[in-house]
Amino acid sequence: MTISKRCVRVAAIISFLMTGSIFLSLIAYVGHINHLREQAVMCLAENVYHEGRGETRENQRLIGLLTLARVADPDPQWPKTICGAIGQDRQFSWVLDYQLATKRSEQVKWESALSVARGLMDPTDTSQLLPKGWECARYYKRTDGKGVSKASQKFFDTKLSPVSSFGSHTAFQERRGCKYPLRTI
């Protein structure tokens, strides 16, 4: 075998190995992206479950949309991941208590919350916008005040304005408005 034939053969083997390593890297990357997406879905489902398990599906969807609005808002006060927004200090009381959402007696409610979260995370659904007039809404609480600490109530009373009620919750925005209004229906 001549040197040029050997070089061609070695080059072909190296090319094959490099193509294979690129392909394996791509598979690993896609797997990582899917893992991150599923982690975000689970965080959102936990929040929808804990914040709205007694609500209708549409009201659970609004809770999810308000949570996602924080992530979509470019203001630096909001974390840029779903899990980060939900885990942000003093935002959701259930995070402080950390209760698992998979009690067997409430499995149907968990599955509903998970379904809502998956629907909100569906990249093919472009209708996931806040209702008209909610472009600056980033907060919500139970209308009856149940589960709201005195410090949180003071924050709602002094810093926020109600936008609209839905189910047993009320959506709020900052009184000063927002720097980055989001698109609405």
C-alpha cells in the first residue's frame, strides 16, 4: 500500500470518528435540553398545584401564565428560569414549607396541574398570552387573604394595585407600573 492510499484511509477513519463524536455530542445536548425542559415543567406544575389546586383549569392556567410572566419580564428583579422564579426568596409560601405535590389523595389534582404546566410549555402553542389589561401583572394572591403573611399583606397593600380577580385569586401589578409590559390577548 502506498503512502497516499494510507493517508486517504487514515483521513477517512478520522473523518468517520469525528462525525460520530459530533453526532454523539448532539444527542447528549438534545438530551440535556429535554432534561432542563422537563425540570421547568415540573417546577411550574408544582407551583400550579400548590397555588391553584382548588381552581378550575382556566384559573390554574392564569396562575401558570403569571408565573411565566416573571420569567419573560426582562427586568433584573425576576430570575430568568421557571424554577428560579418559583424558588425566588419570599415569593411563594409553599416553597418555604416545601410540600410534595404527589399525595395519593390528591393525585387527580396533581395530574391536572401537570397537564396545565405541559400545555403552557408547549412551544407550538402561541396563544399563551396574559389577558388584556394584565401586561404588567406579575403577582397574585388568594382574594380571601388565606395563607398570606402579615409582611406579604403589607407589601400587597402598599406596593401593588389589583388588576383583576379570577377564581379565588386576584392578580396584581406594581403601583409604579412596569418597565417592560408584556403582550396580552
